[in-house]
Amino acid sequence: MRQGFKQKNIVIIGAGFSGILCAQRLEKKTAHLKNISITLIDKKPYFTMRTEIHAAATGRGEPENITYDLQEVFADSPNVSFFCDEISEIDFAEKTVKGSVNHYAYDYLVLAAGSKPNYFGLKSAEENALPFWTYDDALALKAHIQECFEKAVDSRDEEEQKKLLTFCVVGAGLTGVELAGELAEYIPQMCRKYALPQYLTRVVDLDAMARPIPNLPNKVSTTCNSILCELGVEMIMEAKVSEVTKDALVYEKGGKTVSIPSSTVVWSAGITAETITEQAAKTLDSRKGNRIVNLENLQAASDPSVFVIGDNMYFVPKGKNSPVPQMVENTEQSSVLAADNIAELITDKPGKKVYKPAMHGCMISLGAKKGIAYAGIENLFMIQLPSIPAQLAKRAINVYFLAPVFGLKKLPDIAKHEFLAQRTTD
Ligand SMILES: Cc1cc2nc3c(=O)[nH]c(=O)nc-3n(C[C@H](O)[C@H](O)[C@H](O)COP(=O)(O)OP(=O)(O)OC[C@H]3O[C@@H](n4cnc5c(N)ncnc54)[C@H](O)[C@@H]3O)c2cc1C
């Protein structure tokens, strides 16, 4: 222990992908120091493997297999204290965060609170659409689908049955197309379970853009579109949602207003920063979606005691003209770099390592068997993998990422979930 070394508190808000990795890296980097306290806070007692919630909502694998108890994850980490608490306020002047259970003083704060759905001011969507971002959202959607089938079985009115069995996804970005693909496999299975004819059902994916996954090249969108159409999804592009009610999805397309009778509209049309970050954005320098502007060492541009990582950050890498993507690869790399710089700063070193993210594309599952991978080394080469290898690659990468985070004893469970989970209608 260094003589006269004053206790330093590092508080991390959010135990998602980035918060967990940051806490683990900080613990490793500060293992030689004694007066360091790393406090990780999340409003949930468990971590959610968000990238799998579409599978959990549609009966593929056991839902509980995509959550990990956070006390257990940090059971062997003596320098990391996990608190289940919802932070409602950050006092940047006092360097304190306030939760419903405790107040936490910090020397360095890491903001890693992630995102929430963005309704773009459409009140009726906020009130009537089902959100799709958390584990609870996935369970709620699964229960809602079951309820729709139960009501459809009891109904003698075919129009009512069709409304109950029309499942609309708003948004054809990464999460929207993944959910649409899963629904296209799940709904026919549910029809068999409830002995209802499949012609009563529809799965619709709708977006204001001209093509699905518009952030990827045209040819990738075309493949995505044809896989989803083959699975039976109706793709409606260049359609702007104007209203969501309990019984319909209303949109404008080509100057016409169209209403789809539907009891299920899932909102997957965009994200904005979580409420606590939204609040922080009123004090800290921020951009679109309440993302907080970072310096290149990932300190918040307007407060050197705050680091911002994962979905919450707004950082435009050198030579680029858009901010880092709100995806897992960015969470992994930003959390490690921020931890390294904090570990330096608390020992009076410069903490000036520069964030140079290296992205390798993305992998999208479309149902249990198909997918798209557009992967490689950014700015050097990118290739599109065929559908089945793409799906397998996505699962292998999940195992590769999760095993070191949650420990080797979890490896068999993780691999079992990724490769052996069957879809059931229980
Ligand atoms: C269905 C779906 C599929 C996806 N698929 C992919 C994919 O295939 N590939 C990919 O790269 N990305 C994918 N993403 C995006 C990816 O999940 C996010 O980029 C990633 O989760 C962001 O990590 P994060 O740590 O910044 O935030 P999160 O993982 O969202 O974690 C934030 C944490 O903060 C906690 N929190 C929030 N507010 C508070 C508060 N006030 N107090 C305490 N705790 C709080 C939350 O409970 C949460 O645990 C997908 C997302 C979804 C929803």
C-alpha cells in the first residue's frame, strides 16, 4: 500500500454489458492498491443478455437462462460491491449519486446506464405499444401472445380472431428484424398448439426507412428482406406510424392512411438514453438521444470526474463522421479503456489512453436457423456470410463473450442455451 494513499471511490451506474466489464477490469487493474472501492449499481439484481430477449419472448430456450445473478457474478470479487438500487439523481457538484436505498459518494463516476425505447413523441405508441428492451418486456410479450391465442380460441368471430393473431413489429433495425424472424417461427407453432388455422395469423414488420437494417449495405438489407419474406413476415417499408391503439396500428404510406387491425404492436423503432442519463444530459454536454459527449480518453467532455461508456457515450472516432454504434462491441472496448484510464488517474498518472474502437460488423439471427453476418475488419474488408454459418457464428461469439465474463463454471449452461435450446410453446 502506498503511504498516505487516500481512499478512492469509483461508482458505476449500470451493470449491463459495459458496467460489468468495466468493474471487472478496474478490479484487475487496481488489485495492487488497497484503498480502492469499486461500487457497481443496477436497478435489477440480475444482468440481462439483451441480445437474446427476442428468443426468450418466443419460447426459444428457458427465459431465465438469459439472466445472470449479479451478486453471484461478483461473489469472487472482493473489491467490487454490487448494490441493487435505482439511481434517481446525480449531484455532480457534491459528487454523489442518490438511489432509493443509499447515497454513494464518488471520486470517479462511470455512467453505463444504457438505453430505453424512443417513441419519438408519439404518445399513443408509448401508451399502447409493447416496449421491447428488457427481460421483463420479453416475458410480458410472451404472456401477451399466449393471451391473444387463448382469446382467439374462445372467439367465434373471424375478424376478431384475425385481429388477435396479427403481430406487428414497428422498426426494422437490428432488434426489429430479429424479433420478426422469431415471431415468424413461433406463431405457426402456437397455431398448432391451439389448433387454429395459420391463415388467421399475420406477422408484420414496418419501418419508415426504405429498407430493413439501413445502417448496413444494400445487399445485406436485400438478403434480410428475402429471408424474412420466406419466413412469412410481411415487410412494409417507407411507412410512418401515425397512431397505435389497443386494436390497431395506423400508418401513412404513399399519401394514404392504412390501419391494420391488431392487438399486438411491439415498439422496436429506436432508442434513447435511460432516464438517469437523460437527466445527466441536462448538466453534461450531450447530443442526439441524450448521449453524453466524451473526450478521446472517455472522460465526459464537461466533467473530468465522469466517464461514459457503452450506449450512453457520444464519441466520434478520428476519421469518422458518425458516433460509435450502440452495440456490444463498443461496450466491450469502451469499458476496458475507461477502466484503464481511471486506474491510472487514481494513482496520479495521466489516464490519457485514446479510444480507438475497432468494429468487426454484426451478426443478426432471423429465427432459430437463419441469420445474416456482415463481418470482417472495418475499413479493410467486410464479407457477408451465408445464412446458416451466420447463425452459428452469432452463437459462437455469444459463448466466446459470455464465458470469460461469467466464469468457466457457467460455460456448459451458456453453450447449452446457445446451441441446444429448442423452441417450445409452454
Ligand atoms: C433485442 C435486442 C437485440 C440486440 N442485439 C444486438 C446484437 O446482436 N449485437 C449487438 O452488438 N448489440 C445488440 N443489441 C444492443 C446491445 O444490447 C446494447 O448495445 C448493449 O446492451 C448496451 O450495453 P450497456 O452496458 O451500455 O447498456 P445495458 O446493457 O442496457 O445496461 C444498462 C444497465 O443499466 C441499468 N440501469 C439503467 N438505469 C439505471 C438506474 N437509474 N439505476 C440503476 N441502474 C440503472 C439497467 O438496468 C441495465 O442493467 C441488442 C439490443 C436488444 C434490445
